[in-house]
Amino acid sequence: SQQGEEDPQALSIQEGENATMNCSYKTSINNLQWYRQNSGRGLVHLILIRSNEREKHSGRLRVTLDTSKKSSSLLITASRAADTASYFCATDGRPTPGGSYIPTFGRGTSLIVHP
Amino acid sequence: DVKVTQSSRYLVKRTGEKVFLECVQDMDHENMFWYRQDPGLGLRLIYFSYDVKMKEKGDIPEGYSVSREKKERFSLILESASTNQTSMYLCASSSLVGGTEAFFGQGTRLTVV
């Protein structure tokens, strides 16, 4: 079952513009993560934000979390053609017997940055 | 550099064949996962393992089984491949320590003909 849902499904922008993707989820979480996937490849972890954090930065990435609205956003500033990829949010799914959680992914946002 | 390695990038198999997808991680992670990714459906969990010889079904286990005889290796088995199992298969691992960040392999694109 999918917990997070990204919006929009697809985003097309020009190089230099900012790209904003949103993620909504249904049940309370401990952490929310964002991943990137280049075409035909595996996912790469970008950033993790904990439920007691409201904002986090990493280079040109800015992630916000609003637990009252059960939503998160990923902002990529000054986008580059190399940012073209699919972006996924992942939330805590089922707990494992070992005490961690299975990451549960949304369907992703496909971002195209035109040079 | 942490690494999750899947044995094949591309695989073509015939209907009815038994197919093995192998995944190896070098991070001493307890958790390992197999996901399937299809257009418009995102990533769906097939099986996961939280320790050697321990496994639990995910959301879509039908037609699949798994094996984890060693901590670093997690195998996905298609007992009798069917065309509806044509998909991208992604292996991932994560630690019990440090949150639930998952590290992914490069993916195996399986085509069943």
C-alpha cells in the first residue's frame, strides 16, 4: 500500500528556474525522505527530515515538512539540465521486527529541465 | 563508498522459467528489500528480510519467493516466470541504526517473453 503521493506527476521547466514538488501522506510518520531516480537506474537518497523538523537544506535542495497537514515539499533551486529525473518521497511504512521501518514510496514526480 | 549490487542490469527470460535475481550489499545492513517498479504504479514491495533466514511478505508477493542465507545476499526467485512479471526490479538495504535511509542497487530490467 502506498503512503505518500507526489504532486505534480510531471513538471517541465527551464534551466535556472526553481522546481517544487509536493508529497502528501496519510498516517503519522517518524521520518520522511526524498529520493531521486535517473532514467532506468536505482534510487538515490537525497535528504531525510524527521517529524520534529520543519525545514532542512542540502545544497540546492530545500525540504519542508508540515505534520499538521501531512505534507512535505521538495524545492530545487536554480535547476540544471542534470536535475532531470524522477523524484520520490518515502515515508515510514510497516515496522520491521528489528525496530526500523520499511520505506514506502509514492508514484513520483517526473522532472524535466530544459537547457 | 556504500554499495548494493544487483547481478544483472537486463535479463530476458521465457515464460515458465525459474528466474533468480541476486542482490549483494557490503554495508552489513540488517534489512534488505525487493521492490518492483512499473509505470504509473511507483515502487511496490515484494518481500523484505530483517535478518538471515528471516523474511516477510510485502504487498505483492504472489509468484515470488526469496532467500537470505547470508547477511549480505538477498535473492528474489520467480518460481515460474510469466509475462506480467516483466518489470524493473529494485533491491535495497538499510540499517537498523540511523533512521530508515535505504540504499538501492542499479535495478534489473526483466523481460519475460
